[in-house]
Amino acid sequence: MDRTSASPQRLNVAQRSAHIREVVLARGIELREQYPILKHQDALGAGILAFALAGMIGSAALYLTGHMAWWVCLLLNGFFASLTHELEHDLIHSMYFRKQKVPHNLMMGLVWLARPSTINPWIRRHLHLNHHKVSGSEADMEERAITNGEPWGVARFLMIGDNIMSSFIRILRAKSWAMKFSIIQRTLKVYAPLALMHWGAWYVFLGFHAANGVAHLMGAPIEWSATTLSVMQVIDIAAVVIIGPNVLRTFCLHFISSNMHYYGDVEPGNVMQQTQVLNAWWLWPLQAFCFNFGSSHGIHHFVVKEPFYIRQLTVPVGHKVMREMGVRFNDFGTFARANRFERKDEVVADKVRTAQA
């Protein structure tokens, strides 16, 4: 197939998906030939991880020594942590040290430590690979867990940035005690131990300062014990250097991811219906803390085995061919449709093209 002249009107959905894949893969090959350093995938992955961890540790040190404002440290570490999320995603697809278990698992452990708000990455691997098989369906546990398909309202807003709150709301909604206990068991299994510690400390941080705020307004300051104040000093520091950055990063990533994936009426195996591209200018404050996820992740559904930095470099070419083949861009109607694909005219047209092919 000529990758410069394919017409979507003459292609069914499988052919259009294949054409996108062909064009993006070809661009990846061109980039590696143009910049030979890109061929050193393992070294680049390890180097990016070292850069991100050094950035997080360096920002924390500058904050602790009084050379950096707390909010600068929080924002910087949110960005650095977003790099480690991309690395974890690539590791899940075995893109670094595929045949070397020690460095591969070491990287998995380090990206988890940088993002203690998340589930165990070795467990996430199964959920994410399943996501690619059943994207957009009820069986897509990974996306459903971050509110994909959830109607917009107070509940979704609370769930989207807080993994434990998401589980808690699902427990409240469960129709039987058996279902409630199942959710509790699953939550403890996937979030132990780091995320339970992370979110527990976050709730203590919020509760402590909320109590102090209320007490101040009432003119009756609370006399905390020396032990409590000592513990809170540690938690306050952690809130700036690791907890707060990951709360920010989690909200940005889950907001973008849950709304760029479609849910509920996606045809099984139809990659053209699984995602859209979210790259509107006003989303940039969110994209900054999930490494341009809304713009680039759709490419990953067509070309799974390209590392995130190659995917970012192929965005101009990828977006062009995706738009030509009919992938949606900035379909904000999905917010009102609870992420349903739901454009019947396009679904019918796809079926007609498939029947004619």
C-alpha cells in the first residue's frame, strides 16, 4: 500500500488502522537512521530514569536547604515523575532490557518508588496488556479504574485524582457484601504497600491542616503533642517532594487518559474507535504533568512497541495520517456522553466500508 496516497474512502477500518501503523513505523525507522543514538533503546531508557530520579532528588534537596520554593519543587517533581510513568508503561511492554531480568526489574522497582501513588507495576502489567485486548469494554479494568465510562459529576471528580477514593466509592456502590469485600481485597492487593502509605499520608496531611484551619477560624488553636508535630513535619516535607507531585500527576494523567479513551460502544478490536487525540491548547497545563499523553497515546494503540520518546517524535507524522484516516481529534462531546463513541453515522459508515471490502 502506498503510504502517501491511501484514501480512507476506499479502505475499511482494519485497512485504515494498518495504514496508520505502516506510516508511523516507517517514520520511526527514519528517525533511527537519522539519529543513530535512538537505536540504543536500553541505554536511553536507563538514562531517562537516571535523569528523572536525579531531578526529583535534586529538587527535594534544593527545597530542603531553602534554595527552592515549595511550589517549584512540587511542580518540577510532578514533571519528573511523569517521565517515570512513561518508562513504566514501556517496561510493561518489555521495551527495556527485555532479556535481562535484573536491570529490567530494577527499573520497574525504581519507577514504582518514584510514583508510590500507583499500583504494583508487575500487577499493572497484566491489567495493561488486557487493556489493549479489550479496550473500551467492561472488561477493560485499567481504564474503568480511572473513571473511563463514568458519568461526569462530583463522584468522578473525586475518583479521578485519588485511587483509594475511587475504590471507596466503588465499595459504597457495590450491591452486595460479597462484591464489597472483593473490591476491598483487590484494592489491598494492588496498592500494597506503597500506595496505601502514600494515600494514607495524604489523608493525614489534609486532615491535620484542615483541623488547624478550622480551629484557627474558631479562635481555639489545637495543642498537638510534640510527637504529632514531629511526625507532621516529615509528612509536610513528603507532601512537597513526593506526595503532592504524584497527586497532581495522577489527576492530570487520569483526566486525560479517561477522556481520550472511548468506552461502552467500541467495536471489539476496532482500534479506530478506541482512542481520540486530545491536543487542544488549553489542555497543556494537564499535558505537562503526563508528558503530552493526550496527544501521543493514541499513536501507541496503533504502534504498540515504540518507546515513548520515539512516539513523541513521530507525533507530527502520526497526527497527519491519523486525521486523514478518520481518527477523531478533540472530541469534547465525550464529556457529556460518558466517553461513549456514539456517532452512529460514523459507525454505520465503517460497517459499510467493511462489508464492501
